[in-house]
Amino acid sequence: MISLKRAMKDDRSMKAVTGMSVKAFNVLLADFKQAYNELIAEENKGRKRIRNEGGGRRGKIKEPENKLLFALIYFKCYPTFDLMGVLFDMDRGRCNKWIHKRLAGALEKALGRKLLLPERKISSLEEFIRVFPDAERIMIDGTERPRRRPKDKDKQKDCYSGKKKKHTVKNITVCDKEKRIKLLSPTYGGSEHDYGITKKQSFPNHIPKWVEVYIDSGFEGMDKDYDHLKLFKPKRKPRGKPLPEDDKKRNTGLAGIRVIVEHAIGGIKRMNIVSHTYRNIKKGFEDQVMLVSAGLWNYHLSVK
């Protein structure tokens, strides 16, 4: 069985297998333990107890720190359940159950306790100000991640990205100047356009007019549909003509600001579960792993 003591020998080893330092792991552990206990209490609510508390078969992973290690290794390294079974000396079906039924949910709960999960929806100006207090600028961008080709024909069509020439799923992210992901859209198939997803969300209607909003060319038409917004987007080259030098300089300046959201998305994708080809089949899990990975990135920024 994998050794937590060996993994925690130094920050380099810990970051290689979990994506976080030893200090960050220990700080998160207390919230994870409480979140896991709450999850078990919810799971057992209303059940008639047969044995006394603590009775019954002992699990392979007993200690909370090993449960957290199990979850983080899965998110960071994204091994198959067969490999997880070898690492933790258990059946692959048991590994599947641990991740899907308990540990991913406990990790999400723990990050939620620390108020590090991005919002999924903003429905009012007051809510926007709560999520982005004292915000002077925000950056909006879409991110795609590969997935296995679905068996269902309609889902194949929905998930096929003409841009990537493969089957993908997609989210819209909104981050602040500190690279924190503050808003994350639901997960859509790769055939959806970045701006098409954004129009389905209500948040652009509630962005204050004094907040600078930085977007890329994937949001063409947003300035016309939301003319109250203070939008900054790069100029496109005119067809058959070169881009004027002034516009080139302006685009370079905007790219220097927009790179913040690219770094934030790169931070989320430190977790291999959202950068390697997604292969899980549990309904809704592809959205949960993106939410948790964004929360782990925000957590990383909070303990630096």
C-alpha cells in the first residue's frame, strides 16, 4: 500500500502525487475530516442501526489522511481504478465506489467549507458584488477538455468540437485579477460556442458598468448584446488587409492582461483529471471534477 509518510517526506514528492505542499495538505485535512463525517452522517440518516457505532468490517483506508491522499492522487494523477487498486491494496470496484460515492463529495464539501469553490450562477447585481467584492476588472474565457467518444449518436454530435477535431466538454470561467476562479458555468458539450454558453448564463446582465471585462475573439458579438458593459477585446484583422500597427499594440496590451485567465485555467488543469482524456461514465461527475479542480486551484492560491 502507498505510504503517506513517504509521500510527505518533502514538498516535491507531495506536489507530484497530490498537487499541493505538505503544509497545504495538513491545513485541508481538518476540513476534509469534518466534511467526510458529515457525509457519512447524511448517508446513514434514517437508517436503522444493526451494529453499534464502529462495528462491522474494517475498511482498507481507515485514517482520514489516507482518505484525503486517495482522493487527491486520483484527481492529480488520474490513474485507472485498476492501478488505484494496486496502490491501495483493494478491488477496482471498491476504488470506484470510494471516489464516486464518498471521497469526491467529501473533498468538494471541504473546499466549500473554506469558501473556495467557484459560484455556479449569479442572478443579481448584489450577488455579483458579493462574489467579486471591490472588483475593478474580470476576465472571461472558455476551456475545453477531451473526453471519450460517447456511444450515443446524439451525444457524439453534442460533444464533437470542430475546433479541436475531437470529442470534448467545455466550461466558461470567470476569474479576478488574483487568478482566482470565482464563477464556473455548468459543463456543456464541445460543440457549443464559448459565447453561446455565456449567453445561456445570466451573469453578464448583472456585471456593473464600471467593471472592466476582458474577453477574447471567441466572444464576438458580446459588445452588441451587452452594450452596458465596459468590454475589452482584441481587434480582428480586416479581410484582405493587414492589421494596423496601433491595433497590434493594443492587442498586445490586452493579451498581457488576459493572460491572467490563461494562467488560472492552467492552474485548474494541474489536475490530470481535467487535462487528460476524461473516461468516467457516472452522470454529472465530469462537472463535479471541474468544480473541485477549480476549488483546489483557489485553495492553492490561498495557502501560498
